[in-house]
Amino acid sequence: MSTSNNNFNELAEKNGKRYAPPFSLRLTFEERARLERDAAGMALGAYIRAQLFGEDAAPRRTRGKFPVKDHQALGQVLGTLGSARLSNNLNQLARAVNSGSLPVTPDTENKLKEACEAVLAMRRDLLRALGKEAAKEPGGGP
């Protein structure tokens, strides 16, 4: 090995945090499925550490495997998105605007406002389902 590689390794050891290397464990599909079921949404590594070390297990900061806080609200949003055909409708609107063929009547304007309100409502529901606080709505809304 060259001396420059040795210097790099020495510097890295001095400056960086040193963690124990990860431990790998081979499981059958059934064993892993059982662990995931028993963990009930807990990070698998944290669950295994808790089972092995109990109260002596060092706490870890993780985001968790399932960030959804409100499954009912998430289901409502996904159902609305699935039935709304939003991307197709927005593409048609953009095409009509670009070609100049979209007449802007009061009815068209009202329908566009309703669509924007529906999108904002879905955004609020999705944020609530994920346990996030909705920021102030774009355009000054609630």
C-alpha cells in the first residue's frame, strides 16, 4: 500500500465517528415475515435489539417503517385521487390553454376554482394522514 493511502486511513479514523460494522443475519422468508409481523411497524433492527437486550438496548433514532398517522384520511385521499382523473384533466386543460381553444366563461372559471379547492382539500387530508401540520395554503387560504 502507498503511504498516501495509509495517511488517508489514519485521518479518517481520527476525524470520523466510528461505529461497529453492521451484523448480517440470514433468515428464511418465513422467519423474516414472522419478525416483521411481531415487530408491528417497529423498525426491524430496533425490534431485534429490544428482543435481545430488553431495557438495556441503546435507543436509536429512526423514522419508523409506517409514517401514516391516520389511515382513514389516507384512504379517503387515495380514493379521491383514484376516481378524479386529475392528471388527464390537467393535461387537457393545459393543451386547451396552449392552443387558445379554452373559452373562459364564468362557468369555466367556477369549475377551475372548484378543482383547485378539491386539490387543496386533498393536500390537507394527505398531510393530516401523514401526521404533518398543514402550512398556510398557497394563495392565502386557510
